Amino acid sequence: MRGVALLRTRPVLVLGGGGYLGRVVVAALARVHEVAAPTRAMLDISEGAAVRRLVRDLRPGAIVNLAAAHGSVALDATNVEG
């Protein structure tokens, strides 16, 4: 029950909230929770120190990671081939 209490008192951090799926998830969560969904311009998730700082400062009750890298053939091949 502690997890449920945290969600009632702390925001949900959504990474990738501006994407196709992220927008739907943020809208649904926002009906019942405070939601923090930083844009890519606000937070580069490849910078670990920046992510740690945000989590430390925000103290979210939950983190939903919907962020994805896409857009190039080489990147897509890396995802498929490992």
C-alpha cells in the first residue's frame, strides 16, 4: 500500500511524454495524478546526471519511461541487431 500512497502525494514522471504513446499516457494519468513530463529540450535522458538531479528534486511516486530514440536507418538497425 505504500506505493499507492506515494502516487497520491507525489507526481508521476513521464519520460517521452511528447511522443505518440506518451501524449495518450500523460492525458490519462493527468486525470487522476499530478504529472511531470519534461520535453526533450528540457531534459536529455542520455545525460545521467541530469536525470538523477530531476528525480532527486522532483521525488516522483512513479516513473514511466516511454522515451525512444528513432529516426535513422543506422539507429533502427542497431536496435534490431543489438
